[in-house]
Amino acid sequence: MLKNPEISILNSKHEVRVNINLSIKKQDMLSYNWIGYCKHKRIC
């Protein structure tokens, strides 16, 4: 039984969107950690 191609396209688009959201969250965490670190070290 073949999958509906439109559904698989939607699924792959959704996965890409989720991956983008995850990478944005990771970058937010990194920049947040950097701000906290440089405030702690008073190098900002």
C-alpha cells in the first residue's frame, strides 16, 4: 500500500520545521548562557 504523497510531503515539512525550532532554541540557550557568563565575569 502506497502512502499518500501529499501526506508524506506535509510530514517532511513538519519535521523540517521542528528541526528549525529546535536549533533556534539551542541558539537561544547558548546566547542566554553566554550573557549570563559574561555578566558573571563582568566582561560585557
